Amino acid sequence: MGSTLFFGACKQQCSNPYTINTGAIHSDYEFNTCFYFSNSLDSTAAILNQNEFNSFRDRYLKNCPDTAALPVVDFSRHILLGINTQLTACNVSFERNITLDTMKKEYRYHVKAIRCGPCGTKFREPHWVLGPLLPPGYTLVFSKEIR
């Protein structure tokens, strides 16, 4: 019975893939066409201020024709977080979450990829979001889960 429910859910996800944000995520961040020039990007990134953003831009987006058109980030209110996922599936849905654990003093950015079907399509998906500032003394943790 569990298999039947799993496959039924899989068919629905195949026909209607989604990306949802939960927790403390403020919004998505889109590099637009500039992202496609950053193939050498590490699997995670945390950008805390404008100087770090400029350094990231100069390193990874130097061939982008219009970096001046990138959305502006207010680093007095936000941190810019990125994590890449790579997987093979027919289709995929994503659930992204930021949690702040006050007991552990941990700030976690988690991406869950839910694969659908055994197809050979390769997905390399960037997940850039704006979150709240990293509180002093907190450890930043990136995690991903592929199902």
C-alpha cells in the first residue's frame, strides 16, 4: 500500500512540479541570464555584504553581459544564500527552508529535491534565496536531501 501511495504522488509531481519556500526565507533571488555563466560555482555560497557580492560577481559572472541589471540586495536586512543540486529524474520538485535553532545557535538552509520517475534527464538547479541576517554566534549549515 505504501508503494501505491508513493507512485500515485510521484505521478502528480511529474505533471505539476513545484518549488516552495518555507521557514525564514524572505524571497527567491534570480541571477537571470547571468547565472548560466557561473558553471564553476561551488555547491554552496553565503554572501553577507556588498563587498562579498561584488567579489562573487567578478569571479563567477565576469562574462555576463549585464551584471548592472542584477537585483539589488539590501545586506543590512538580508543574507544571500545559494546551494546547487544535481540529480537525474523525469521531473523534480523542490522544497527550500531556512530555520534558526536558538538552542543550537544554528542557522540552516535546507533544500529537498523530490525526484519523479526513472528518466535520464539531468537537472543542475541553483537555489538562491534571501534570508534574515546571520545572528552573531550562530553556525551556518547547508544541507540537501534528494528523494
